[in-house]
Amino acid sequence: MLNIRNPRAAALARALAEKRRITMTDAVIEALSNELAREAETTPLKSRLGAIIDDFIRPERIVGRDLTKDEIDAMWGD
């Protein structure tokens, strides 16, 4: 037996159950299972940012050339 005390939760469970023509208990089980599966597939923010940073600083992305001593001196006004 399913006992949902929150009116909004009960309404959502009832709507899903009616739409799928299943019991409210099965609707709640299905919804929670789907959410847990979706959550397991997400990549944490730290990992996503790490991949972006790794891509950004990879050596082949760095363009330009090394400056000569004369060029460095010229930048400093020597």
C-alpha cells in the first residue's frame, strides 16, 4: 500500500499512473528508477570542467613562438 501525504506528490503520482495505466505504486517506482538511472549517467561538474581545462591547455592549442632576447629587451624598453 502506498501512502503519499504530500498533495502535490500524490497528484503527480496519480497523473503518471493514469497516463501510463498503471498503479500509483508502480508509477512512483518507475519515476524514481528513471531518475536514479538519469542521475547515474550525469557527469559531475568537476569532471566536465576538468575536461574543458585539459582541452584548453593541451600543447597543440598553444600558438605563437618563443621570443628572442632582443624582442624581450625591446618590450622592457632596453
